[in-house]
Amino acid sequence: MLTTLVPPIYGQTYFLVAVRLMAALTAAPIVGSRIVPIPLRVGLALLLALVLSPVVPSAQMPGTVAGYVPAVIREVLIGLLAGFGVHLVFLVVQFAAGLIGIQMNLSMAGMLDPLSAERDTVLERFMVAVATLIFLQVDGLHLFLLGLQKLFVALPLGGPMPATHGAEPLVATLGAVFLAAVRMAMPMLGALLMADVGLAIAARTVPQLNLFAVGIPVKLGLGLFSLSLCMPPLTAQLVDLYRRLPLDMSLLAR
């Protein structure tokens, strides 16, 4: 009676979809953070799998229990890779803020991040919070789910793993991520470099100048002023990165 109401093929599809979604949500930002309870994350993955299973294309399903082992491993790897691809955007912001924080002498005042359990600066915490708010404002979770749906089409369930050249888009994405981080930090790093040059000239001109007492407030104030001027273009770059999520996630199948 149960097999009449729910075909076995649907149960197999639902299981593999849930595995991929659980892995993706675990590696994704916000939802995959430690402050989100694991039962809530699992329940969300099961609910989304219930919605996506009827419309997800599937290849040949495994015929035996042993055949599900490589299928489950494949779905876990694809899900983790998709979630990590979204998390890269937040790593861009954190990396750029870390570079700026070092030049602003904020690295001496580190704080413990409860999400990653790592020590970071106040500027990193602030920029990650800004990136999170922008992510929610542009409906980033919906874009993430849209990218997962396209990934199910590009990499159907039960299909083969991507070809070896599929690593090329990932390497290109990583390069673009670090390039975006440098672009975000470059204007403020340039301003702080000019401040260092000015302080060096002042130290040579006025040897009695307490460079440590003068340099920290000057660089901190200049850094905050530069950050306020650079926030609009930084916000535009983040919005562009978030809106490219479905396209970037589909590149994993190439």
C-alpha cells in the first residue's frame, strides 16, 4: 500500500536530494554557522528536499545498497562545494577587512569570533556583519536555493562526477575571489600607505616626534574616513557577487 502511494524511485530521489541539501546548508554562510541548531538545519534540508524532489531530474539510480555509498559521497561533495562557493563571498570581505585592519593597527585588538571560533579584528567583525545584512537584503538565501536548483539540473542525481577539467572553473573562481578582495582593500590600503609615507617624512624632519603615539590615531582616523568613502562601491561589489551566485554555482558542472 505504501509503495503504491509513494513510488520507490521518489524515496530514492528524496534521500539523495536531502543529502546534497544538508551538505550545502552545512557549508553555507548564516545557515551553516554554529549559532543555528543542527536539528533546525536538518529540518530545513528535509523540507526543501520535499519541495524539490518532484521536479529534480535524476539519472540512473543505484540498484543495490552498496551502490548508494558512492552516490551519497558524490552528493555530499557537491553540496559542500556549493555551500563553500557561497561562503567564499564572506571570506572575500573578511580577507579584505583583515588587510585593512593590519594597516590600521587594529590587529592588536583582536576578538574571538563565535561563528568561526577564530580570533579576528573589530573591522573584520564589522565588515562581515555588513556583508550579512546585504546578503539578507538582496534575498541571498533565495539566490542560493536558486543556484542549488540549477545545480540539480547541471549535475543530476546518480550521474557521474564532473570531468577533471571541472576544477578549472573552481580555480578561476578562487582567483576572482582574491582579486575582488584586493580590489575592495586597495583604495584604503593606498590611503594608509600615503599616511605611512607622511609619517616617515615627519619622523625624519622632527626626530623628537613620538611616532607611535601620533601614528596610531592618524592611521585609525584616516582608515575610518576612507572606509566611509568606500562603502558605496563596496556595497555595489557585494551585491554583484551575491547576484552572480546562481551562475557561479552552475559553473561547478563544467
